[in-house]
Amino acid sequence: MKKLILFFSVLLFLSQSSLFAHDKKILVINSYHKGFQWSDDVLSGMEEVFYNHPEITINILYMDSKRVSSEEYYAKLRELYKLQLKNQKYDLIVAVDKFAYDFLIKYYHELFTDEPIVFTGLEQFFVEDVQKQGLEDRIYGILEKRSIPESIPMIARMMPNLKKLYIINDASANGDDSEPFIQQAMSEHNSQFEIEYIRQSTLEELEERFSKPNKDEAVFFVRFYNDKYGNLYKNSQIASMINKSALPVFITDTLFIGKGALGGKLVPVKNVGIATGEMAIDVLDQKIPPLHVMTMVDYSYQFDVQKIKQFEVYPNAAVKDFELVNAPLTFFDKHRKFIDAVFLISPFLLFLILGLIHNIYMRVRSEKELKAIELQKNKHQQFIIQQSKLAEIGEVFSSIAHQWKNPLVEIATLTQEHFYNYEDEGDEQSNQYVHDIMVQVRYMTDTINDFQKFIMPSSTKTVFDVSEAIDTMLKIINHNIKYNYIDVSIDISHATNLMVSGYKNEFMQTLLNVVNNAKDQIKESRDAKHIQRGSIRIIIYNHAKNVIIEIHDNAGGIPIECIANVFDAYFTTKDHGHGIGLYMSKLIIEDKMGGRIQASNADDGACFTITLGNAT
């Protein structure tokens, strides 16, 4: 028996040792800074691959070479990296773009020992460079060659009357790598039309130059991050210049598609990162030999529908297979106002139904009292009346559900009809279109069912979970919140007991009142440009045997002079005071739940605090 236990212990130790032996560490040296979109997209693609390999951990160093690129800086950076990497051992080094690659080749023997290098994003690679450093046995890479030779004839086919083409390429080291390909393409086509090559300029000068429309001219944008004074531009600034251009702008990668460029034969930048991540896995698994360098040929033709219409330049005659962006609005985008209106009136409809139920309840109670007095006289008649009232309630709910579900059935039918009428346009795209709409139809149907449960008043006190009640309430108004661009978060990290005794549905109605008040004020603040995006934070915690619920927004807060009156029955202002709604909330919390509700200001908005006693 002891030998058997020892045998299994050895097996367990060996399996654990094997597991740790397969752990891999990758160092990524990024040429640029965090926030530079090209390298961020490449890293995103790599991380997507590494996510499926939990045995891999990565560390990223940012060289910031777009903003600082002097030899003195690189020398200091070498000393810094020597300190950072001291006593660190990596299984693989990834160099993102030219600056990181050149830096690694130059200082490799000072910083590393025998770690393999995978480079990515280079446009040119020379074996002689690595042979001089004795690194030919540990170099692998992905070349990102922009489709410059193919793009210029494509532009000429799309614009048969083209007389002048402007080519933009900045004066950076990356621009130098693209230079030979641009010069070769210019020599092949300068007899067909005039070509003006721009490397020394500023965004302001380019905006001025391309401000006048001309149907015989176009712009071929390769890159322009650094101007002639060495200033670095943000992607948003470059996109603004491209979008303002009165001439069609063709591009070479996906960074500016949908942001003002007409389109072109593009390098999908994220796919460069995916290919890099996959190559890194192959290197770690020793599946490919050294000096394995792959050129990215995963191009895609993409064009902006709005820009096609603006310039009347169409890809159909020049390109066989292409993808359109900024296509016409979907059904939900076209009818967003209608959808918003439906969800906007839902709370008022809820009040109406609750009022109707209360009225019916009062009538039934009166009839019961009358029945007690005249029981012997009209016992049978009163029984019929009572049954009639109960049927009336059922008809109200059935009518509402029927009226809402019929349009959903119609939407599903129309969607499927569209699919069969246009099935030649692409089965995969149509299937996805139908699937997306059917998902929304099922979601709305579930919402209607949740709503029917929600409007039924609680008859007796129950013990319920506050967090679960809040989740249920948010599901009912999820689309209303979503289409008003509001972020909602729930924090229960400091809660230990969320069980309370009371009327669950009425409690949910209280929360609905407060959240809707916050939503309305957020919408007004955003329309007035005070905020860019709305935020509602719900924080739940325990204090002195109580459950505390705090509801915060970022809509600017409640005027000091109004705070004392927001729970009055008919007090209404534009700032978180919607009269009867908060008054009913106060009655529910204080009279029916035995708790209290308070209004105050905190940070950049209003805060409503609800205090309830824990269920014992």
C-alpha cells in the first residue's frame, strides 16, 4: 500500500514538473508608445492568439520611437533595458516594427544570450544585417508589405479620367522603407498621369492643398505621422485631414477605413498581429527553421459607401471581391426613435397598469363589504361580479402581451422573407443577418414575459435577494439604457448579506423610478454637451445589520435648493425631480419596507441612498 501511494505521489510530482516546464515567457519590444493605433492593433492580434495558450506570459516594453529617436536616447534606453532585463530569462523576443528590430540587432549581445527573435511589421529584410551580428540562427519574421504597386493601377481603373495623383509618405524611417516601392510604382505610371510625391509637409498644408474638389485628381495616402518639423500627429488628427479632403483618398491599411478614406487594397493590421502570434507559437514549438520570413498577403479590398457616393468613384469595374463599410442603416438603426419611444413609455404604462389593478382591487374589496351585509340576498350575483373582475385583469395582461408579441412575429416573418428573396447575395451574410434579428426578437419576447411578471403587485412579504431584484429590474429597461449610451455597473464586493424582507416587485418599482430619473438627466446633460457618456453606478454593501443601496449618476447633481423637496408628491424640476415617481418610491421604502430613502450629491452627480434592514 505504501509503495502504491509513493508511486502516485511520484506521478503527481512529475506531472506538476512537466506543467511548469512548459511555461513560456515572451518579451515584446514595441517600437512605439501605448495608444499608437497601428502597434496597439498588432498587439491585440498577438494577445488573441496567446489567450488560447495559458502557459505563455508576456511582458511589453515601449520604446516610444515616434516621439524620441536620437542615438543618445537609444543608448540610454539600452542602459535602462540592461537593468530591467538583468536576471530575467525569456524564451522568445518579439520586435514590433523597424525601430525595435534595429535596436535588438544592434544591442542583442549586450542584452540577451540565445533567445530567438520574431520581428513583425517590417517592409524590408536583409539577411546580411543579421549575419554580420551572427544572429542568422535565431531570426524569424513577418513582413508587412503595403500594396503600393497594385494600388496605383487600381486607382487608375476606378478613375479612368485621372490626370493627377498625389502620393503622401512622411519622412520617417518607415517612410524610407516604403520609398523604393513608391519610386518604382511612379516610374511605371508617370507617363499615364501626373504624379506629385509629398514627403515634407504639415497636416495644415495638406488640408489646404486638398480643400478644392477636382474630379480628375486623387490622393494615395501611404502614411503621414511626422511632419517636416518632426511633430507627431495622432490618428484622430490624420483621420480629420483625410475626412476633410475634397479629393478621394485611397489608403494601404485598415487604420483609416471608415474614418474618411475612400478605401483600397488594405493590410488588416490586426491580422499582422495574429500571424505574428502564430509564428511565435511555431518558434517555441520548434516547428519552423531559422530565417523563416513570411510576407503578409492577407489583403482585403474595403471601400466606404458614403465616400463612394460623395465622389462617385465605384470599385465594381476595378475590383471583383470587396467589402463595404458605412453601409445603409440596419432595421434597428432606422427605427431607433420608435424603439426608444417604446421603452420610454414602458414605465408610464407600468404606472397605468398598477393604477388599474389598484382600482380593480378597491372595487372588489367594496363589493366584498357589500356582500357581507347582503350575503343572503345576492350571494350568487356578487360571485358572478367577482369572477368578472378577475377575468378583466387577465384580459388586460393578455391584450398587452398580444399587442406586443404580434409585431415581433411580423418582424421575424419579414426577416426570413428578406433572407429568401435575397439569398443570392451571400448565404453566410444573410444567415448572420437573420440570426442577429431573431436573437433580438427572442430577447424582446423574454422581456415582455419578464414585464408581465413585474407588473403583478406583491401580495405578501417575502425574503428576497436585493442584488437579484436589481438585476431583474435592469433586464427590463436594458435596451432603454443601452440606446441612450449609458454604462451601468453594480458593485457588491463589500456586501456580506443581501437578504431583506418586504415586497419585491414594489422594491423593484422604486429602483426603476430612481434609475429612470438618472437616465433622463444624463440624456439632458449629454445633449447639452456637459458629458460625453452617461454612467450609473449601483453600490450595495452592509452596515450595522442593514443593506445599503447607493445609486450614483454623472449628470451634474441636484440643485441644493431642490434636494429637500424631491420626494414631495407634486414637486417636479428638470434636475432629478419627477414628482409622483419619487413620492411613490418614498412611500414604498418607508411605509411598506420599513426603510428609508435619501437624496444627496456626490462627485459629479446625484446619489440616492436606500437603507433596508437585513432579514433575520
